[in-house]
Amino acid sequence: MSKWSGKVSSAARVKSSQVQSSLLLARGLVYAFFSLLLLQCQPASRPQPIAEYEPVAGFTLLADVAPSIQQDIRYATANNFLGRPVNGYFINACVITEAAAMALERVQQQAVNLGYSLKVYDCYRPQHAVDDFVRWAADEDDNLMQSRFFPALNKDELFPQGYIAERSGHSRGSTVDLTLVPLDTQQPAASPLGGGYDCRGSVMQRYPDNSIDMGTGYDCFDEKSHTDNPDVTATVRANRDLLRDLMEQSGFENYSQEWWHFTLNNEPFSDQYFNFALPQ
């Protein structure tokens, strides 16, 4: 090989190396651009908790006291009126005051004797989850779940009508949302974001639930959900009365606008609203 050809070969190798480096850099920039674009197009990630869960004196996991009660914690999923997990909810676990848990265990014993089980939808709710409701309510463009949960109301009516508030009894730890289900049944699997469901409709028109017929779905923001609504069927009337009677016998009081909502009368933290984190 001549001296000149060696120089040419060396220069060619340098140039080839420079071209390859440029291609790698370009590929890296393209990859970074599309990765950033993909992240922007994806839904927001679940918010992080304000702290790790630590048991608070006077509170317990419901499963530790009454393990046979079914749990279907809707706010830990997209199966709720926001259409996404609520800030602060992570797993299907009911946290509640020990006093309320023991009272629910007494209700469960009575329900089982009648062929039913309790199923809880929500228990203790930290204040930062309530704040998430308030932020959602202020976003007038977010009506993803209106046709299912509040088809007869505008979003700005939810506060005045008492369906959402800046403070919730759930944050005191002795309020629970629940229903009755036949023994040996489970929550059916279904997509919460599809199906054209209407919480006011017949059982077949509502989101699937193993609850006995209570006239509406859970968290239905409608007059039909009022416990003593006179327009419900005789079967629904009997079912609501049964749930209320069982709960009242163990010291709970119903919220008249929501057949599912009960608070322990002698709650241990009647003036204290908590914000500790839920389990992950």
C-alpha cells in the first residue's frame, strides 16, 4: 500500500467514524423528542402520597376486625365519578376507626343470618382526597363521567346540592359507604369507562354490581338516591329499609340524600378531620 493510499484510508475511517457519531447523536435526539412527546400524551401518573401509611391510634384495617365484609374501594380505581383513581387512594383496603369497625362486625353478623354480606365502597377518606374532589369540581371541562353519575345535574350544582363538600365526615374515620350483597357473590368485572351506563336506570342499565337492588348505583348524584325517595319500587324500598335498620341497630345514622352513607352516632373523633395517608 502506498503512503498516499494509507492517508486516504485513514481519512476515510475518520470521516466514517464522524458520520456514525452524527447518526447516533441524531437518533438520540429523535428518541428523546418522541419519548417526551409520548409522556405528554399519556394520562397523568397517580399522585404520590403525602407520607407513608402508619397506623393511627384508634384506627384499624376493617379486614383485621371483620374479614368477611366485602371491600370494593371505588376511589382506588377509575370506577368512580372522576373516572380515575382519587389522590391518596392506592389499594382495595378500608381504614376505619376501631369503634366503627366493631359496629360493622355486629351488622355483618346480622346480615349473614339473613343471607347477605356487607360490601363497603369507602371508609376513612383523607383530607387530601377530599381536596382532589374540590379541584375536580372546579374544572368545568372535566365531565367524563357525567352521563353515568350525575346525568340530570350540571357540575356546578354538586356543591349546592350537598353531594360534594370541602370537608367530609369520612375524614373523621367513622363514616362508611356500603351496601348489601347476597352471600357468595363477587363484584362482576366490567370497564368503568364504557358501556353507556346510567346510575338511575334499571339494574341492567347501571354499572354491574353484586349489590341487591337499591334503586341506583353507588355515588349516583340524583334525587333517586335519597334514601326515602317516594318513587322507588317496593323492592327497592324494602332493601333500603333493611340496610338502614341493620345499621341503626348497631349505632349508625344514615345521610338522607345517599342510601349508602352511614356515620357512627358516638364516633370517637367527632370534631377531628384526619389527613394521614392510606395504605399502598
